[in-house]
Amino acid sequence: MKFGTKVIHAGIEPDPVTGAVMTPIYQTSTYAQESPGQHKGYAYARGHNKTRNVLQANLAALENGQFAFCFGSGMAATSTVMQLLNPGDEIISTDDLYGGSYRVFTKVFERFGLKYQFVNMDSMEELEKRITPATKMFWVETPTNPMLNIIDIVAVCNLAKKYGIKVCVDNTFASPYLQNPLDLGADIVVHSATKYLGGHSDLVHGCIIVNDKETADNVYFLQNAVGAVPGPQDCFLLLRGIKTLHLRVERACQNAKKVAEFLLTHPKVDKIYYPGFESHKGHEIAKAQMRDFGAMVTFNLKDDTFEAAAKVMENVEYFTCAESLGGVESLIGHPASMTHASIPRENRLKVGLTDSLIRLSIGVEDVEDLIEDLQKALDA
Ligand SMILES: *Cc1c(COP(=O)(O)O)cnc(C)c1O
């Protein structure tokens, strides 16, 4: 089954009771048992909910995985992966990591004895030097936020296999339409389904997808034991959002390319970070491991000040100034004062995250309007 068919049909069948074409919202916490302990596989909704199960089957298919598990947020999914590990285990992660992941790793899981190294994953020789006997997992995020660096998933997985290390990829920025890490050798995929999978900025949700039965059993145990499960209403919304994932992401990618090309021509724009440009240092890797280059575009201004960035952001009409990404509507964000404000300025500057850096999440509007909007705001 191809991708555009999977989003609509994989794991989804008309409701056996009524024939409802759309998966019903099973808004129930418990299920009637015929006699004590005898039920239809559904005993209590933390363990199983039909709306969630259908969604999980669909998500597994999208990532070419055997098993998927849903959670109340991307961070709940991330935390569940950490709970697969034991005190003393070490995780090597990228140094350009989603802020919420960095926070939960260092402020929560370090307290429970997990150890972290944050490294640049461009060079496999450098990464190999950091491996210790305690290293149990590589945590990869690609493309990264907001600099849109690309990490070579195949290279990281090959190195990991040599040492028996598991690889988990946060695939949020690419979405399963653009990139399938399990096919590239990863063991675990996590998503903040809040972003492209949901696609309409109307829910918070996360998921884990794996192929290996033992890991799946352990993730299911944690899903039920720890209990960070999503409600059935959000599972329904996510199922609905996913049906157009391929159409949305395809259009958003086309729009992003045109927006990036427009920015290239504007005299006030300094650097543009977009993996679709041949000049981007991760371009060849992105071409090899992604179907398209994504719909995120980051740039900074020649007048590299907070005030200059604020002026652009205040003068856009169709772009909404907001955190998050991956919805049908275009968003504009200023990482230095919004998502990355808690990172000291010197550290931000080291990775290129300057005072005027602006991040665009390109939506599916008519691109002529988006470009006109940016033109006006930049000229203001
Ligand atoms: C948003 C995001 C998360 C966290 O997901 P929530 O659904 O907000 O909990 C994790 N990783 C990446 C890359 C994200 O963009």
C-alpha cells in the first residue's frame, strides 16, 4: 500500500457494530465483562481504547513499523522512551535539541540516574569517541530546530550497531511522509503528533513506533503502567488530521521552497537555513533520507537585532506569531525570545541562533500571498 492510501485506510475499517465509516470516539473508561475477567480484550481504557488502537495501527503503517503507541503529548512519548532505560545508562544526544527534550532529560531524568552527552552529530568519528560502556542510546533529531541541521540517520545507525546501541529518532520535523527512520536502521521513532501529523494546531499528542516485539512489549507496559495516555477525542482528531498528511506536507514543502527562494532575493535578509538549497551543508544527506526538504525555513537579517526581527514579525498579516509548527496555517517565530529564550545568549550565538533569527513554519495557503506578506513586512 502506498503512502496516500495508507493515511486513509491502514488499520481503519468501518465500525463493526454500526458500519460507521469514521472510527467512533469510544468515550468510555471501562467495559462490561461477561463474567469476572472475561472481556473482549478491553478491560479499562488506560490499557486499551478502540479509537486509540485504530490510530496506533494507522501510525505504525505510516512509519513502516510493526507497533505504535500513543501518548498525551510528544514529551510524554519522549519520557516513555527514557523509562525504557535504567539508572547509570547513558544517552548521547544532539547538541541542537528540541528545548523540551533537553529540559526533561537534564531536569527530570538525570535525577533518576540517566546520563546525557550533547554532541554535534555531523562527524561519526567524533561521535564514536564519545561512546562509553554505559552508552545505551543515541537520540537523534533531524532536521533540527530552529537551525535545520541534518543528521545522517544511516551513518548514526551503522555506528550504533557496532556497539549494540539503540537509536531513537525524533521524526517530528520531517513527519512520516518525508522520512521513515525505521527503514534507515533506527530502532525507535517518536513524534510530537501535535505538529504535522495532527496538522491543524488543535491537539497535543505524541507517539512511539517500533519494529521489535520485545521493545514493543516494554513500551506497552509503560504506556499502561505510567499512564500518559491520550483521550479518545484527541485520537479521533489525529486520525482525521492524518488523512490529509501527504497533501498538506506536499503543498507546504512546495510553498517553503518558493518562500526560501524569495528570501534569497531580499536585500534585508542575511543567511537562510533551508535544507533544499544546494549550499546547505546537509543538502545531500537530506536528499538521500527525505522525500522533500520540509516546510520549515529559518533566516536572519543583515540588521541582526531583536528590534529588526520584531518589526518584521509585527508587520505580517497572514503569518501568525506563535510557537509550534506543522499546521495548515503559516506561523512565524522568534526563537531568541520565544522557544529558545531560556538558552544563554552566548550559547545561542555559538550555534548561529542570532538575535534577529526568524523561523517560519510554512502552511498550505497560496504561496503568492505568503510571499507578498513577507515582502511587505521586510520592507516596512
Ligand atoms: C513539539 C516538539 C516536541 C514535544 O512535543 P509536544 O507534543 O509539544 O509535547 C518534541 N520534539 C520536537 C522536535 C518538537 O517540535
